[in-house]
Amino acid sequence: MGKVIHVHLTHPMEGTRQRDWYFGSISAVYTVFGAEHIGATKGYLLHAGLSGNGTVITKKAIIKQSTLIRGSRSDKG
């Protein structure tokens, strides 16, 4: 099982209506957003306790880490 970082913007980013974004890591979040978009720096999120399905709420976004559940090839049936 892997992890997934869910970023829910309280207001959509300019140029898109999308509010929900999904990433494979905290570092990947910052390939799309700057700290000004989500209200937190990369360093802050790395130390904010997102592991273990944690949540961080800022004035601009809700950031959650969850477990991504995948099926195995042997589960075909």
C-alpha cells in the first residue's frame, strides 16, 4: 500500500475550477503549487504530522494523507 496526499483548495486556483488534487508525496504537491496557494511551506507539511492519516488545515486548503489501497494481480477473479 502506498500513500496519497489529498489537497482540497478552499478556493480554486486561477485558471481552473478544480478544487481537489491528489499527489504521491508532499514534494509532488510543490511541483504544482507554491506555498502561497495552499498556505503552508513544504517544510511545514513535512513536519506537521500528516503520516498516519493526518490532516492539516490552513486558510487556503485542507491537506490530508491517506493510504492508497491497490489490488494485486492475483486478485483477478
